[in-house]
Amino acid sequence: MRILLVASAYNSLTQRVDAELRDRRHAVEVHLAGDDGALRTAVRRFAPDLVIAPMLTTALPRDVWSSVTCLIVHPGPPGDRGPSALDWAIHEEAGVWGVTVLQAGEVMDAGPVWASAPCPLPPAAKSDLYRGEVSDAAVGAVLRAVRRFASGTHTPRPQSGPDWRVPDHTRPYLRQEVRRIDWERDTTDTVVRKLRAADSRPGVLDDLLGEAWYLHGGHPERTLRGRPGEPLATRAGALCRATADGAVWIPELRRRRGPGGPAGVKLPAATALGDALPRLPELPAPLMPAEDDPVWSDIRYTERGPVGLLRFSFPGGAMSTAHCRRLLDAYRFALTRPTAVLVLGGGRDFFSNGIHLNVIEAAADPAAESWANINAIDDLVEAVLTTTDRLVVAALGGNAAAGGVMLALAADEVWCRRGAVLNPHYRRMGLHGSEYWTYTLPRRVGAAQARRLTERALPVSAAAALRIGLVDRVLGCAPQDFGPQAAHLARLTAASPTVHGRIAAKKAAREADERTRPLADHRTAELAVMHRQFFDPSAPYHALRSAFVRKLPAPAATV
């Protein structure tokens, strides 16, 4: 069929629905909402059989939904209505939630239901759940609704009546008055829950050091104590604040926008506060903590016999210069350990999205910070590429994009969860790209496919990535099960009688490739183009980056 996707942003769910529908040979076009006239023009020009809105914050015009069937993806079970469905579910500690695909009509979220699917809500941040359990449920429901529509025989079920397990329930926007943290009374668990329900937008508005900030992300701290609300320490850019019974680590802050001022940029907490940050102790977490140590850290190394597991989790998948350098230090430590297989990644959310555009945007010299960041991630990728004494597996429990995909391709094998979406390109940010992609991408998929992936700049589903050789294995499991399953498979790989032969073969292959064209040549050629794009103020990269981090439409002339 011809399917028009209408979305307020080309976010993770929209990308996954796009990729999954194209995998099934539907003709798909994406239209970003905001201008009803432009939407009407798109509908007339594309003449879709069906319109699907995976993520829409505004109502569709009546003349559009009355002329073509329009299906809305609502992140709540049948009967749930309102703009903060998932926020409320986490705020109220719902253990089970759902997704509904309903037909657009006069009343928001009240149209007849074409499909629905339940999903669990384990304790995790909203954005993590949205890309994980909610995305899985949403895609399953969308594909079921598309099949039902295509059959021509299905009648959608009215969203009312006593037989629904969830009664009609309309809830308002979850306002900051409800989200607000009472530092004197709220326990650590309560604070973490409020922060998780607001991640990654809108954040929790709070007063910090005499200024208004949005707090993003939260991890419990069980050992530190202090006066409630007081900043206690820093760790890897995060800020620790005391609660009524403990403390919480807050990774990111966003300054509240003043009247008429520019949109705030979400940054690592210590970076955002800058000179306003008081003198606090920096409390690094151990890289290799005890098995039962609940200490929070964004990088952690563990071992299971001959398998090393180097896990990392950076907010939004963005890797700043500091992130890259710390992860490289951890990787070098992992190489000193007596393992045969090293697993890089394995978390349930983002693997990596490459360089940290927010930190770059906020830098005094964005071009210089871009240059430092790309060289730092190149150093990390080079270390993975030149590891010849063990097998390296990149384990992608969540999405990856741009340099994050290329970091994964530096490994010997790439495993990903079935729900992961890969964006192996840089064009939408106006960049040529580095991270040795001119070596690793053609090596995996061939020169012609590499050219298609980078020029078309479309998201790739896990199934499609496996089909074209971009990844080696797809695990069909829930997000929280990916890490344990990847670790189990790595142990089987390490126990295989062929593992040492494979290590010897990879070493020989690397040496042969180096004789054909040294890795340094790839890096030099890539960075020559990147340097021009970074240091030319008129290059599209700068306007595209600014629009991206400030959640603004991309400048038309640069796309």
C-alpha cells in the first residue's frame, strides 16, 4: 500500500515504523506535521491508501481524516486519553501499560480501535521505555492494524462499552506542579520516579543554586547523605543531590528558557552549571565493582569466565569528548584482562549516536569542540579495530546512529536486539563522517550498499540490517533480557573450539588490510573533509546541529 506517516518529529518510533513498513514492501513517505496546508498538499500529491501518525502532538485537520483513514498511535491502553499517557503511567507506578492504534476523529484519542497491545513497564526512564517496551508494542499493533485495513473486511471496535478492561479515562497534561520534587519530604525512590517520568522531556523544573533548571534523568545513591536538596558531589559530569533519606545522581540539566530567550540545551549537569557549580568532591565509581555493588556508573566492566563485558550508557546515546576518552580508558583496561571475548555494550537502551551535538552547540568554540570530539571517538574506534588478541562483539540492545553505528562496525561481530533501529549515515547532519566508516562499512556490506545507506539516509530495521550483512545476529527478546542473552551467547562463543583459530585469522586479516591501505589513510581522508565542514561557518552542519539540539525544524535550504 501507499502509506503516509505523519509525525511531529522523526523520532525513534516514527523511524522504526518507517523501517518496518518498508521491510514489508509498502511505499512509505514521511511528512512532518506543523503546517496543515502542507499536510493537505502532501495528501493530495502522494494519494495514500492509509495515513499513520506514530507520534503526533497536534490534531489532524478534519478534511484530512474524513477523506482518508488516519490511524493514531497512542501510548496508552484502550480507554486512556490525554497528552501525558506514559508520563502518568510511570508517575503512578503502573507495572503494565499498553499501546492503542485508533482512528482519528472529532475527539482526540477517542476514535475506534484498530489494534492494541499490552506492554510491561519495568523500572526505567520514560525515554528508555518508549524506545523499548512501548516501541515493541506499538510496532506490533501498527502492523496488525495495517493488515486489518488491507484485508478490507475488518471493522474497528468503538472505544467504549463495558467490555473494555480499561474504562474511558481522560487525564490532563502532567504539569510541573505535580512533577515537582519536595526535597525535604520525598524519598530517593520518589525522586527517581518523578525524574524517570519526565525523561527526556519535559524534565522536572526545580530551583538549583538560585536558578531555574529542568532536571533530566535520575539514579539512586544509597550511601551519601546531606541536607535535602543540597549538592553533594559530582561523578562523570553528573550531580548528586541529597534527598530526604539518601541522594540521587542527576546526569543532565537544561536551563529554563527566559522570556523571548533561546531554547535551553540539555547538557551534562557539571557542564551546564559551569562556574556556578560549587567546589564539590568528584567521586568516581569503580570501573570493576563487586557483583552486588549498586553504585551508579555510566561505564562498568564485569567478567564471566573468559568473557569481558564492558557496558556503557550515556544519556541520549551521545558521546562527548570526555565520554569517549573515559570509555577508551575503560576499553584499554579491559584489554589487560585474560579474556577471549570482549562484549562492548549490552545495555537495554541506546548503544551510541556518535558525537555529542549538545555539548558542541554549547561550547565557546563549536568548531574546535567538534574537532576534539571526532578525534576522541576516532581514537576509540581505532582501538577496537586494532584489537587482535581476542574477539570483540558489539552488543546493541537499542538504537545506534552515525558514528555510533560505525563504532559497532569496528567489532568482529555485531549483535542487536530485534527492536533496534540503525541509522548508518551522517547526511542529515550535513556531515561526511569519520570513525573509519570508509573502511568498515564497505567491508561489511560492499561498496554499492554502503553508498546506498549513506546517500539515502534512511533508518534500517534490525531484520534488514541482518539481511544486508550490517549485523551478524538479531536477538528476539525483551529489552531487559538482551544483556543476559548477549552475555550467554558470548560465553558459548568463548567456549567454542574454533575461537582461537578465529582470533588468529582476524589478526592475519587486519595485517593484510593494513598492507593494502593503512587505517591512518582512511582517518586522514575522512578528517580532511570533516575539518572543512567543522571550520566553515557557512557549512550546513552548523545550522542543522543548532536546529537539532534546540528541537527546531531543520532549515529548508540545508536539507
